[in-house]
Amino acid sequence: MAYVDDGELINTPQGQILEVPEEGKPTDSNLVNLPEGSRVLSDTLKVPGSKETFAQMGKRLMSKQKTKGKDKYAENSAMLNEMND
């Protein structure tokens, strides 16, 4: 369980990048249940060797994620293949 802000990006241990929905709530008001080992991507710290913040890079990577399959098996296969790349 963790308190997070609206719009924050979370990187799960499975390699997924999730965004907390914007609900217009005050800071740290969303109580969410996250898998152990999840990380919140900073919108102020920059990635070493880059001019992007971790959150900006996460959003860019989220836009590239597209599943080609329609069923749960295809989505799981795509996730496993991406993790092993």
C-alpha cells in the first residue's frame, strides 16, 4: 500500500508502466495497492545522460507499448517477450 499523487507513473516489477488517474485530489491522496518492488518514476530527477526526467521517459515508453493479441494468452506472451528483450 502506498500514497501517490494524481498522474504519477509507477514501474512494476513485471516491467509494466502504469499511470495513476487524474482525479483532482490533493497531494498524496490516492491509496493504492502496489506489488512489492514497484517504483514511482520521478518527474523532477533526470535520467543520467539524458535531458528527460524518469516520468517523461516512462510516458514515452508507455506510448510504444501495444499488444497485438486480443486474448489474455497473447498479452501474457507479449509481456514475457518484452521482459526478456
